Amino acid sequence: MRRRDLLAAVSATFLLAPLPAWAKKDADPKLLLTLGGTLSHRGQVVNRDKVRLRVAFFDDAMGRKVIWEQFPKVDCVEGVFSVTLNKLGTQSAPALPDAVHMELWVMDAGPHVRDVRLTPRLGVDFGGTGSAECLDVREVLSELDALDAGGSCTFLGEGALRADITTLQRVLKE
């Protein structure tokens, strides 16, 4: 009789207890990074599948220690590309602080464009809203156009390679 009562009490405890924190609706929302813009080479828009980029973030404008990076492949249609990067942490534990410095490389965009580092390294201040304003570190962090206000951040590289970033935003995974 005691064993049956004990089993009933344990079963009732599990049934009446709140769902654990790992349940889907209570899970800490994941952060993603959306990145988009246009890419051109020698004044011509890049029209190519599987352009490979390197997106790296540093905690210092001149530092060498990468705090987060990914190597996404994007499709450029008339120069326009867009990608969502994962593994940015969660809302309560982001992989990136609010103020970071971003570096962009074009790793492969055809036979004449390989391993091109684009400059400048840009200071990005997410400022708690999820949207970013690009800050040119060579101009002592003077503000450029805010991306979420329709502006862009321009990166330049060898061979007249140019990337105009129009979207750089941390978003919650739905």
C-alpha cells in the first residue's frame, strides 16, 4: 500500500509541476545576425552563386583576437546579397557585446577575387535595440549613416572590390 501511495504522489508532483525551463515556450530566445548589402568588383555588380564571405567581430578596433566569426556563402543577384548568421548566442547570453568592431573579407567571389580583406574595420554599436549604427574607427568613431535609417557602411578592398552593407541587425529567432 505504501508503494502505491508513493507512486501516486510522485506522479501527481510531475503532472502538477510547472513545465521545465527547457520547454520550448520558456526557452531563452536565440540571437541571429542578419547581414545584407551589395557587392561590386571593378565597378560591376557581382552576379554569382555561392560567394564566400568571412564576417569577424573583435572587441578592439586594432585587436587581433576574434571574438566571433562565420564564413557564410551568399548568392549575389545583381550584386545584392542577404544572409542570416546563426550561433550568436541567446538573448540573455549574447556571443557579442553591444559595442564591437566588424571586419569583412571576401574569401571567394570568382577567379580574380580571393581572400580580399575589406576596409575599414567598422565599430558597430547595437545599443540594445538590435539595430546597428556603423562607426568608422579611422575617423575616431565619428558616426556614419545609421543602417536602420536607410544608410549604408562601405567596405573597400583590392581590385576595386566594394561592399555596401545596408542591413546589420541582431534579431531574435522566432
